[in-house]
Amino acid sequence: MIKSIPLNKLVQSPRNVRRHSDPAADAELKASIAAHGLLQNLIVRPAAKGKFEVEAGERRRRAMHALADEKILARDHEVTCLVLEDSAEAAVETSLAENFHRLAMNPADEAQAFAALVAGGATVIDVARRFGLTVRFVEGRLRLATLAPVVFEALASGEITLDIAKAFGATSDQEIQARVFEQVSSAYYAPNPDSIRRMVLSGTVRGSDPRARLVGRDAYCAAGGRIERELFDDDDSESWVDIALLENLAATKMEEQAKVLVAEQGLAWVKPTLDPYASRDLVEGLVRLPAEPAPLTDAELARLDELDASYDEHAAVLEDEDSAEEAVAAAEAAIEVIERECQEIRARPPVIAADLKAEAGMILVLSRDGTPVLQPVFYGERQAGPNEDSSAIEVIPGDEGSDRRRTTLSKRLVDELAMQRRDVLALHVASDPGLALDVMVFTLADADTHDWRARAATTLRAPVPAGPIIGFEAMDAPASSALAELRSGLDESWRAGSETASRFDLYRALPDDSRAAWLGYVVARSLEASLNMSGERQLPFHDHLGSLIGIDMAQWWRPTAANYFDRVSKQVILDALTDVGGLELSSRFASVKKGDLAMSAERVFAGTYITEVEVREKALAWVPEVMRFASAAPEAGEAEIDAAHAGPGVDSEIHTPREMAA
């Protein structure tokens, strides 16, 4: 019930979830009450000796007591309150719900409140549902409640940020948390979440740790670092104890290397990290700049020709059945060296246009062997608006020249409103699959036109894979020609728009079949190179797709002397002949030299060699196992489903080279 209660009868509730506040916000609240009075009642619960404990509204109670101290309000000033008669657990929940819609609570307060609810019998899911939060958010706050007391108090007082506190929570061992907190508190450099996380996850560091290898044993010991070594330890297994010192030395060395690389590479900046990858936080606010693999020099092209000739010479040794074992072993070793050198030459670093390089930057990571390595990606700073970095942003509503007053919004408010507006838009896009599909396809197709300097509207990305060989173009490849023809047939009239919005409107105005063609193309061009074999070239999902589609590889790729037979051993060719014609066919070519055998095999598998009809049919259907997709046929009903998924106006029929020739 609603009741007026004297101010001096109101006391703080031990169950009130708010423990910390913001002095500036408190001053604003005090001024507001002094000027306008209490605009919202307090929520209280009866206590002993005629007192009432404030479950929700503690900041307002304190503000009124401060006004009473200044004699602006009377000590017995009547305060309108809602009196509750519920349980202690329900009072905690009431306080939490009320505070969530006021000044943003300190994460430490939220953690204690959630922990109290769970201790009272509520599940994590219950808490999440009651307050419209995600289970992950509640679980994260509950983990904060288990932090070492010294870390938790630092979070509550604002000494450390929420991200730092979460990093301490990477381990549940409070002793480790407290020890690392003590180490970083006495350090003269500012720790970051990544460094804290590494430190709490390792009580000590092995001598083989990348940071240890980067700094070096002598430099670490000279700086006062301690090393513990057991009887059978070596340099790699010994334990380095002072992790904070090691982190500082390693970070300093990486920063020095970053400065050197900025000068050497002509970059605007290089950001160092002690991780072997660029974390999300490190690249936040950056955009990837367009870059292409560096072209091969004339000397490198000549060297590749030499390596190819040398490869063929050693391959001939392997193909010769009369070769000695020592010669075979030497040839295998030489081929391994040749393949490694070819791979190193073809692994071209990316290059960026000269006009972009002056404002580009890169990330310097620490490899697992302790070597600083520049990631082969160029980044640019996202251009900010004129007021984006200020604490207040001026918003001018209405048309230009309007007499309406200008409004100044805080940066925090602008960010919060932007996220809420984003969610409203996202909800409606999620409810309109047709629009969502258009947005996705257009964004991927428009990547070639979009100005990288402008802020991207979505996180959708589908870069075209470079492929394992730079500049390779398949000769006499029907699928490659058909794909190029498909690309040239796409309707690009929408690119006439000068702005993203106008291009999108033009794209949406295209017929259904034209938009569907773009959908197929942007997805298709994102596929990586793969083979049906073990190793790095294997991509099982590609085989699954081929199985669903029912691709007949023999219709699209035929083995020739140039693309296959000249580049495999004689025995591989004879085995292929055996597959289609048995030993009777392969024995005809057993004594033929390799070059002539490759040409004969090309004729056999092209169907132009005079042989039995059955053998010819098998030869025309044969492709090497590595080129095949799984051959499982679609089950009953799948054809109808596939047709439904093709979309309106889409001609999903693909004509094979033989059908087109006919």
C-alpha cells in the first residue's frame, strides 16, 4: 500500500542491491529533488522499532538526507512510499528490477544481486527471464561474484574495468587472481585484458613460452626476473616466475619492433600484440583495406621454370622401375625440397596501392616460436564524424534553416540510442526474409563498388579466395569458361547508383531471376579450392554439396596430357587404363615411353581411341578419385525440395559441355 513516512524513519535495507553510485549523478538527483520534489515514491519494507527499510530508492533517500543536513528539508519530511509485505528474496528482486531502470548499476552490484537470487532458489534461466536478459549475461555476472575479494572490490570501486575483471575470471582459482592482481598493481605499465588473461591462466611460464623466447633468458634475469629449475629441467622446461615482469619486457620489445617496421614498411602505424592472432578488441574500429598478392618478378618466374624442369628430372627417376634404391631416395628428398621452395615463392605477401599505404596499418603478432610476425592484412582507421570523438554530440533536428532548438546529446546516450535503433531495424529485417536476402546479396555484390573509407552498414563479408597458386588460369576448362560467361551475363545496371542506398534501390528493382543469379554468383565465388583427398586440400563440406547436387565430374573435366597425364608417374597412367579396360588394355601400353603414353591416354579418356564400346564408355566416365565428389543420389522428395529452394524465376538447369555441343 501507499503510505507517507517521515524521512528519519527510513533506513537503508541490507538487501538493496545498489552498493555503489556515481557522485556526479547523485549531485544531479539531489538538485532535482530540491527543485521539483520527489517525483517517484520509494519502495520500502517494515523493519524493527517502527523503521522502514528502503528496498528501492536508496539514492533518493540519501539525497533527501543530504538536503536535510543542509536544512533544505525537515528531518521528519513526509516521503511517499510503497510498503511491501513480501519475502526477503522478493525484496531483492524488487530492488534489482527498480534499479535496472535507473542509473546503470555497477557490475559488482549486479553480480551480488544475481548471486543472492540464485542462492534463494532461482535458476539462471529464471533470473534471465525476469529481467529480459540473456542467460550468458547473467552467467557472466555470476562469475564476477566468485572473483577474489581484492579483485571484486577493485571492480566495485572503479579501479579496474569490467573487461579487466572478466579477464581475471578466466580462472576460478582466487589465489591466482589475487597474486596476479598484486603483481599488476605494482607494475609501472597499464595491463590489458589479454595480458591479465594470460597471466591468470599460467601460474608460471615455461622457458619455451613465446614471450620467454622473445625476451631471452639473459634480459629477463638482468631485469630481476626469477627462474625456478628442477633437477631434470632444461632451458625449455624451466619455470619463469615473474610473469608481470616478463609481460612488460615482451610488450616493450614488441613495441620497439613495431616502430622499426613502421619506418621500414612506410606504414602509418603497426599495432603489436603478444597473442599469435589479432583479437577482436585490437581491430575494433578498423576496416580492412584492399590488397593483392605481390606479382612474381622475372627472376622468380625463371626460378620456377628451373624448379619445374628439375622436378621432372627427379620424377623420371621415380618412374623408372630400374632405378636404384639410393637414387629413388635421393630423388624423393630432392622433390620435397623443390616443392617447398616453389611454395615459398608462390606464397606472395599482399601489396597495397601506393596512395593508401601512407594511411594503412598492420598488426604485429607474436608467433609460437617467439618471433614477431606482421599479419598479411592492411587496416585503415575508420573515418569519424566531426563530433564522434567528443563527449557531447550536437544534433540539429528539422530541416535546414529551421528555427527549432539544437539538442546536445552525450556520447554515451548517442551510443545507447544507436544500439536500440539498430535492434528495432534488425527485428523488422529478421521478420522479412525477402528483404534480408536482398540486403545480404546486395552487400556482398556491392563490395567491389563500396568505398572502403565509408563505414560499413553490416558485418557481412565474402572476400574472393586467392587460391593456392597466384595467377593460375585453367586452359580448356569448360566449367571456368561457363562461370566466366555466367558472370558476364549478370545484370549490373544497379551499379549506376552513386550512393549505396540508390544502388540498393536499383538492385531491388531487378527481376527475381536477375537477383537470384546474383545470389548464386556471390556465394559461388566465395568457395575455396579443394580436392577429394586427405590433407589441407580436403573440405568435406564441398563433397557434401557435390553429393546433394549430384555433380557428374566427368561431364566437366577430362584428363589430358597437359593437365594430368604428363604430370603423374607412368604407373599412375597404367593404373587408370586398368580401371577402364582391365590388364588387357594397360598391357598394350606397358612398354610405351612416358611421353607417348601420356598422349595415348589422353585419346583413350577422350573417347577417340579405337577400342571396345564398353571400354570407351568407362573411359569417358572416368576421372581421378581426387577430382570426384561423393556420388550419393538425392533421396525421394529431395528433388522437389531443391526446386523449391531455387527461388522464383531461377533456371536451375545447367547444360554440360556435351549437351551444349550437341
